[in-house]
Amino acid sequence: EQLAYLIYTSGSTGKPKSVAVAHGPLSMHVQAISELYEMDPDNRELHFMSFAFDGAHERWITALISGSTLVIRDNSLWTAEQTLAVLHRQRISVACFPPAYLLQLAEHAEMQGGHPPSVRIYCFGGDAVPDASFEQVKRTLRPQRLVNGYGPTETVVTPLLWRAEASETCEAAYAPIGRGVAGRGLYILDADLNPLPVGVSGELYLGGECLARGYHQRP
């Protein structure tokens, strides 16, 4: 139950709040992620994201607990060409990028003419991914699998994941946000907190043990 880290929300609804994440939920989360990504000592992961983003902590901890090799980006801002070169040179098998940057990689790979890196899994999150972008990434980068992660900071990084094989399609305008990770409970409720039937719009509620402790010194 001891504190693992504090990380601030964006403050889009007012003053930023510091989210307190304990070791237990974080451990449960990264162990589940390791299993879902099929991480092992043969994997080589490019750590591209800023450490100020909670998704970064999911990735480096998951890589290390599974015995994977972690290749860490330096402080410079890489172009798509530079990133593709590193993916090739370092024989990266798992790489996570913001959706807009992943699309840049796909566009540049297409211009290079059909020699994509041998990355097994590309993961993305933090923004909605249109079906057309999803298909372009599959077509040009040719991974075995794509993973879309979703979740607010308060629910410990990515409480929902959509794991898609290269043969799968979105079957929607945007990539789905998937299913619950690490035993979290997912509920679609109405304004009075009543469960709604399948196909009816409502608000997503998340429960279970694998959540943040709360806000640090704030309600």
C-alpha cells in the first residue's frame, strides 16, 4: 500500500491534482500488461515517451520485470526518419508512440518504399485513432499486432486495452478502447448510476483494486 509515485493531471477541469499510485495496483497492472503483450527476455523495447507521462512508467517497468532489453531515447526530438533508423538498427520488437507520431512513421515508411522495421507490436494511446490511420499503419509498418491503450491517470495508466492482430479491422470509425486489464470492473451507467443495456450510450465507470489511492492532499 506504500506510495509508488505521484503524477499530476493536466488540469483541464481546473487546478491540476496530484494522483497517488501505490505499489500494489501498479504491480498488478504491469504484470497483466506483460502477459497481454507476451513480453519475455527476447523482446527489445524502444522507450520513446516522456517520463512525465504515466504511460512511460508502464512501459519501462513492464520491460524490466519481463527481462526485456530497454533502449532509451535521448533528449533530442527525433524525426520519423531517425526513429525508423533506430527501430531497424536496434532490432526493436515493441514500440509505443502517440497516435499522430505513429502515423508520421507510417507515412515515412511508405515513402521509403517497403522495408519496415521488424517491430512485433506497435502500441498507441492518448488520442482517438481513425480507422484510416489504423489501416495505414498496418499496411506500411506491417506489425504482427497493434495495441490501443485507454484510461485516465486515476485508474493507473491503461485500464483498458484493445489488442488487434494484423488481420483484424476496427469495424468502426475509430479504433476501439478494448477490454478491462488486471481484473478492473467496467460499467456503463446512466445519470442515476443505473446499469445500461448493451448498445445504449452512457458514462464509463471503472472499479476494482487496481486503481489509484486518490489525490494527494486534495478531495
